Amino acid sequence: MSKRKSPEDLRSFRWFGAKDLRSFGHRSRLYQMGYDQQEIAAKPVIAIINTWSDINPCHAHLRARAEEVKRGVWQAGGFPVELPAMSLAETYVKPTTMLYRNFLAMEVEELIRSHPVDGVVLLAGCDKTTPATIMGAIQVDLPTIFVPAGPMLRGNYRGQPLGSGSDVWKYWAEKEAGKITELQWSEMERGIARSYGTCMTMGTASTMTALADTLGLCLPGASAIPASDAGHSRMAALSGARIVEMVFEDLKPSDLLTAKAFENALAVHMAMAGSTNAMIHLIAMARRCGVRLSLEDFDRMSEKVPVLCNIRPTGAFLMEDFFYAGGLLALWKQLAPLLHLEERNVVSTIGGAIEHAEVHLPDVIRPLDNPVAGRGGTAILKGNLAPDGCVMKPAAA
């Protein structure tokens, strides 16, 4: 890590503090927006990249979270600026959000690169927005912290839990087979998504935010906090305060995203039986860091790491249960013999983060000697139909 920066070393100071014509323009426009020069003088300027929109239910709360991040930035002595970015609502964007992942990555990169900012807070969480925003931030390599949107509350149908993105397919088949009525289907439609936040199953959203957390880009354990929990608001404010310190420490993605960090992410992916889409995204993220990751690496880790998370669609529980069970820190604790505990995050190391972690619900997060499945959550198969490999998931518990 580089030596601690002084205010004169800040990227924004070179933009605002000089005596040239461009700096004059910047300062005069600050006055235009109602700020005094002293409000920004020698302070880190923090870009808050916000993927909120009116039509993205997963990110419906990110407008409020941006304000909470700003609160933390102000309290820590920084100057926050919110920069809106494309919002990829998984349910509404057609034909597929995957078409726009790299567009969002490019937009995030250019937003950061083209503005006079010193650090970055990424607000995202829905499937493609996590890898996209991180990929963009990697390219610029300014101090960056990721604030995950968090999973929604568990669904409910007549007292039974429902998992979005999972039970919908099950009950659609039941409806088509005539085993449930239109009234029952309508009740499920109204009860399957009960709050803002990402899908509460171990789909792509929860997988990718957990992997971002494991890679060290979040406050440790932030990815498991439900979106509507008050702790999520506190996490956002703490992230805003922490990014200011990271700027002076010059702690960048390149300091965190090492080959061993990606090995940790692979291990956690297998223990969670995470989404198969993670292969597309994690490989792309790794290559932006100069780390060579392949399907063979996933297969190798699958043989080494059992499934410990009993979460739908592979298991029985939902992300809210995972949070109550101890969340990602508890999973890291169970996986400790298989992780590189010395790998850093935005606060300390994985080893430091799990020092006081505990598993509160052992059937939700299993120990290594009592797994949900004896091998990892994903296998790579090759054959004449898929010579480069295809993906197989374990059967649901």
C-alpha cells in the first residue's frame, strides 16, 4: 500500500486548487450550485455511482442509500457527488440485461475517469449491475467501496415461504398442470416479492454481491444484510465514511483483487452453490485485473469445496435465513481451512473479519463435516455437444 496521501496529493485538488482557467471554472460552478469553496477545499471528492431507477425494484431504495452514503462522507470530511448510471432492472429490461452489462461497465469507467473525483462508492446489486460497476471501477483503479443492494424479505403464500426467481417456475408448472387455481396463482403473485431488494434466493444477485464481498470490496459481511433492515442504512453510512479514509490510504482495487482473492471467491461460490452466471462475470472481472480464470478453475474448486449453504434453489432456506444464521462472515468461518485468510478487504483481512463470527443456525450454514452436498455447487461437463464445457448444478435438497 502506498504511503498516506496528503490533501495536496488528491486528484480533485489538482482540479480545484490550481490557479489556471480550468480550476477557475470549477470553483465558479461550485458557487453556482450553492457551495462555498471551503466546503470542498482539500477534501476528497467521492463519486457515488447510483444505479437507482423508478423501474428497478431491486434498487428502489438506492436513492435513500445514496443520501446515507453522503452522510458518512460528510462526517468523515469528504465531499460527496452523486453520479447516476444506467439501471439494469432484471425483470423489465429486454431482451436481456446481459446485453447491457458491458455498456454499464463502460459508463461507470467513464463517469469515474472524466470527473474530478478521488474515490468511488458503487451502489448496485441486481444481477448484472454488480459485475458491471466493479469492472468499470477496476479500469480506473481509484479507491472504491461497493455497497450491495441487499436481498428482499422472504416471500409469503398462506404462511409458506416463497423464493423469487425460484418458486415462480415451480408454481407456473403447477398452474399449467391444473394443480393450483388462478386465485392461488394471484395470491402468489402478490406475495412472492414483499419488499425492495434483490432476489432472496441464491440467484445471480446474491451470488455476485457475496463474491464482491469475498473479493474485499465491501465492508465485511455487508452483502447479507436484507435491503429493508435498518442495518443496511447504517452500512451505507459507514461505507461513505470508510471510502474517505481509503482515499488517504490510497487503498485501490488493484491492492485487493489478487489471484488469491479470486481463489477465495471461487471457494465461496462453490460453498453457496451460487449462480452459474457467476462464471461469466467472475472470469470477466478477473481478466480486468490481469488474473487468468477459466472454467477449469471452477471445476477444480468444485471437487475441493462442498456445498455448505442450505439455500434455495439448491437448499431449503432463503437469504433472510442466511443473514440470521450469521451471514457471509459465518460462512467464511466454516470455510476457513480452505480460504486464504490473509487476503485483504476494505477494512482488514478475511481472517480478521471472522475472528468473532459465529453460526447461529447450523442447518442454514453447515460445517465442512456435515455439508448439504459433498462436492461444490457447480460442475463443468464437456462432450461432443459442449466441447468447451457446460455447467451442471446439484439437485435441490
